[in-house]
Amino acid sequence: MLAIEVELLTNRYAATAHNDRGRAEWPPHPARFFSALVAALHEHDPVDAGEREALLWLEGQPPPSLDVDINVTEDVGRRSVLDVYVPVNDVVMSFKKVKGVEKLNASDPLSTGIPRTKQARSFPIVVPNRSCFAFIWSNDPPGTLRSALDELCKRVTRLGHSSSLVRCAIVDRPITPTLVPDENGDLVLRTVGPNQLARLEAEFVRHQGIENRVLPAIPKRYGRLKSTPREPIAVEGIFSNDWVVFERVGGARPLSSRGTDLSRALRDALFEQHGSKVLPASLSGHRQDGSATDQPHVAFVALPFVGHEHADASVQGCAIVIPRGLVGPDREALLRLVAAWERDRAIDADGTMELAGAGLPAVCFKRVELPAKSTLRPATWCKPAHRFVTATPIALDRNPGNLRSNQHGTAHKASIEAQRYVADACERVGLLRPISVEVSLAPLLPGTQPVHAFLPWPGRPGRTARMRVHADITFAEKVAGPVLLGAGRFFGLGLCLPISEEGSR
């Protein structure tokens, strides 16, 4: 048996599906991995004969099985993305000899001053629950070829998009596959066959890394290994992992206690693009008569740096969190508003936007498709877990009583009531009723601010301020985030961080 393990160093896989440019490929196709090995082969000039022989052996093997996260579905683990416009790649410079003198080819835009155009690109990604997967072949290569394959694996640094960094290595431990070749399987992956190496080399001679190309491949059906148990699907609430994320890139550096001001500023700036027209209730949160809707609608959430030993509660960005099931015209309307806002209000060519709340200095944000910071990744907040702890306090729907009183057990009684209201809040957003809730006025995560640091909610004239608490919540079954609870959930209050079994984020 030959098993090659691939580790996603950024915990995400960025590769466009070959038959749908708006979706990410998952699982990684064997033909794509073979192409990565071929690219590693040609990093050396001339190519190593032993490494080339190893690839010829590999292309002659039956299609491999895969050990991969098979719980990535249409809704779990995938990121929906917007088109972005990027400059096209420069044409490769070429030289030609004219009467013995080398001259730059005049068709090159660098020499002619032709302006670079922009082209629509999308960057769909998958964030699986585990960062390692493996390709498994039933036969074991001869010793010299195995060593050559191992050297090739060491030189593979990415799979798919250049942001999809990987580590590859041959492993000796036994690995049980989750997907196997199956004529009746419901999944079609691209695999390789004899002459794949020669076809790839011939294709490169044609396109030279510039023109469009199609990956040579043989489609093969795959299915689950019959003995592979299905992992229980985590319970999902009303909010999805479909986010539009903005990273803070300049201006003021607010803490999470001012996050609701930023959330309101983001909502107001975005909806101003719509003018006086009535927005769908799924976006505005209000019916046509102005009353609050009871249907799920988008949330505007400031994302603070918490849960790490060096966390400081600073807002690293904002997200528009789309409710689960928002599709069709309403979702398209939201994305059009985002695009119009970026087009009309950007303060520079990079698409930087400026937001300012009441009494809050201006903060600069820019939309990002593949956030580098963990705090800005939906996977950080959405991964399934039994336990969640508040990053921002929950504004309770009812007043539980005085949590600070030491007289006649008042604080204890109020705490019991607050725990019940938090449990009610979980059910209100479609989650399970927790088996355990602990409440506190003090921070429960590193970097989190105490309750008293946050402004009263809702902070509107004539509106009674809500009691707010931090909470440590445990569910009997795994729950998929994001978990946003309480009266201020649509503006980022009650944002909870999933805690792994080891107690870390």
C-alpha cells in the first residue's frame, strides 16, 4: 500500500470546481494532486530520471482511495463567494533577434504601455473539519521509486490556488479510506491513467502557463466505504457560515465593547445604497409597515480577537452573517448592495471603505475573500462543538433580577433565571436547549471585556436597557455555529466562540 498524506497548512482548501467556477472542489481530485507532483518534477532542470520513472509507475496504478472529510455538504464547510476583479497576468516577455541584436517583443504590454484590464475572478474555498487527508493506492512501489515519490512530495507546497498551502509526505501507518472507487457511487472525481505525464507535458508546451487549459483526466465514480460510519450531523441554528467579511485595514482600533456601533454603521451605510425603496424583510429585519419581522434576517457582527493568550479584544473586522436558507432574489439583492457600496463609497482603488459610528472615530475596512487572520474566518466561529463561550455578552430578553446583590440569595436566584433565559435564547435561534449554562458578569475567555465595558443595549431613547451576561454553554450534541444569542444578536451581541474538546478555540 502507498499512502500520501496532505495537510492543509491554512486549514482551508482553495480550488475551483472544474464544472462550476462559483464552487469549490471537494474532495481534492486525484488528477489535481498528480499534476502537483508533475509541477514538482519540473522544478528541477533537467528532471530527475528516477522521479520521472516514479510518476510513470503512479499513473499506471488503479485510481486511489481517499481518506477525507466526507461531511462537507452544500451548507457545511463550504464558503460562498462574490466575484472580485483583478488585473490579468502580464504576458510573458519574449525576445527576438533582429540582425544579431535581442529586442523585446513589441506585443508585450510592458513595452507598449497598453493598460492592464481587469477580469472577474472568484475564490471559492472549503474549510473541512480536519486539515489532513490522504490518497491511498493498493500497490506499494519498489524501494527506489518510493524514495523518489517521497522527494517529489516534499517539494509540493500548494494544491489548487496559491493560497492553498500544503505539506505532503508518504506515511507508513495504516489508513482507512472514507471514499473508494465505486461504479455505483454518486461522486465523480477526475483521476489519471497511462500517458498522463506525457499529456500534461504536451499541454504545457501548448499553453506555456498563459493560455487557458483543461486538465487531462479520466472521470471515475466514488462512493463511501460501506463500513464507514456517518458522523452525526451537528445541529444548525438560523445563521449560516455564508459570510461577507471585511477586514480592518486602518483608522481607529476599537475594542469589542464598541462593536455594536460599528455593526450599526455598517448596516446603515449598506442600506443607504438602496435609497428609499423598501428592502426585503430578510435583509432589513422589518416588514413593509415598519414593524419587526419574526423571520431570520442578516446580522451585522464585529469580530473581536478573543480566546487566545495574546488576545486583546480589538475588532479585527466585521461580517455580514447571512441566515441559513437565504437564496434567490433576496441573497442577490444583498450582494448587489455590497457591490454598489464598494463601487460608490470606496476611498481608494483597493476598495477600502470607511465607517464611523456615534462618537466613534472612523475605521477603514476592506472586503476579503480569504481572510488570513483566524478571527475573520467563518470556520473559527462556525465549527461544530459541544461547548460555546461568549466573546460578547448576551443581552437577555427578560430581566432576571439583581445579579450583584448579596442579600437573601438574590444574586443566586437571579443567576438561575439568567441561565434559563440563555437556554431559551438558544432554542429561539433553532439550537438545542443546552444541558449546562453558567453566567458571569466577568470575562470567561482570554481577551474578552467585562459586561460593564459595553454600552447599554439597545441604547435608544425610550427603550429599557437589557441585562447582559457572559455565558459558558454546553450542549448534549454538537452544535454548528455561528452562535449568536439574545436581543442584540443581529448586531453582534451574544457572539459565542466554539471550544474544542481540549479546551481551546
